[in-house]
Amino acid sequence: MKIVVIGANAAGMSAASRIRRREADYEVVVLEMTHEVSYGACGLPFYIAGLYDDINLVRVRSVSDFEKNGIVMRTGHAVKSIDFATKTVFGTTDSGKAFTESYDRLLIASGASARKLAVPGEDKANIFTLKTPQDAENIKKAIEHKHRSVVIIGGGAIGLELAEACLLQKVESLRVIEATGQLLPGFDEEFAIAARDELVKHGVFVHLNERVSAFSGAEAVSSVVTDRAEYDADVVIVSVGVVPSTEFAAGLKKLPNGAIATDDNMRTSESDVLPRETAPAFGMCF
């Protein structure tokens, strides 16, 4: 029996490891588009804040750790499509080489990607999202220059963790822009007000009911344009949620947001294909 797992963070690797423990004669192959495996995303804002200096502390296990347990690890392998009739996965490596991988059973644990705003200028330099250790390193490097104006788009839990990190790094100016009427959407209003008041007390500019319409600047961002005003920005961090990473799974029944639909036994619309969804928000621990 050959099991192929798409995705090598917590969900995929916990599944792959359990399969190896229970069925030692199974062949288990993991396909991961990045070179990151099994990291604790919860620690990334603390690294950005400068509370510790070694990014490797968030990396729980290495590729070699899993390989020692008999799991075949193929990092830098991005899945592009699946042929469910022939049970074959197609993709490309990060060097551009095409690959195929056959399977008896397929487990999809591709998780989610940071949501983009889809507004003009979002491809400019110094506009970041946070999901991986590399993202955290890039953000920390960008904000460590103290005389920086930082704008965080999104006032949810991750956006506020990032705001705290920026305050600890003593950035010169910090704004949080939230499209809804309160910070921490989904929380009780009293809690959201307390969070807003605490940010304001520390000198943060909080903007509610305000939507970003564009980013201005030459090669790098220099300002954020909203439906109300324009604000200087040396660094922008977009934290507006996630979207399921399931583009490669054409042919599977999906929900309106792109997540793979399953029955009560976590079976997809294709036989021998199971999803193992990661948590819906990056800040969840596993």
C-alpha cells in the first residue's frame, strides 16, 4: 500500500507519522511545495517581536527526523493536478522539473494560504503576509529599522499579535486598519473595545470601518490608500485571514470557499482520497 500525503506541516506530518507507526510495511510519501516541515506557527509573532533570536526554535522536527522513521520526504515539490482515474499526482519541483507520483491512497493536508486583498499595488516590496518562518524573518528584518511607519491591515487575533510585536520593536508609527466595526471580529464587543483602548493607550492609530483600496509607491510601498484617506507606510503587513490551498484538486467536490467537501467519515467525492484540514487560522497550535 502506497500512501501519498500532500502537505508537510502539522496535519500532514502527524498523519504520515501515525500511518508509519501503525502500518510499518506501507510506503508513505510526502509532497511539500516549500522546504518547511512541522513548524509551530504560534511562535512566529514572538520571534518578530524580538523575544527570541533563533527562528529554528519554531521548527519542531526536520526532514531528516521524518526520513529516519521511513517516510519519503519530497520538499520543493508543488502539486499542480491530480488524475483520480489513474491515481497519479502531477507537479513541478522548485527547479522547474516536472514530476509524477502514483498512489493507492491520497491524503490532502495542504492547509491554507494567506488571503490577499486583490487591490492595485499589492505586489510592491515591503508588503508582507505571515504564515511561514521565512515570512517571519522577512517581516522582522523589515521592521527592525526603528524609524519605520508600519500599517497592519486586519484587526483580528493575528493582526493584534503583530501589532504587539511591532510595539515591542519600537516602530516609529503603527496603524491597524480593520474593515469591520470592531477589532477582533467575532469576539464580544466589550472585549474588542478593551483591545482597541489598550492599543490606543500605546500610541497605535486604530481605524475601523475602513477598507484598503490600493497601495502607492514606486518599487516599494510608500502609502496605503483607503476609502477614507491615505497613510504613509514603510512596511505593510496584510492579515485578513486565509483561503484553502486546494487549487490543484480540480474535480473534487468543494465548498463555496474552496475547502474540500467531505462526508461524516472524512471521505471526499473521489474514492481513496481523504483531506486532513489544518486549523482555519494560522495562530492555532497543534
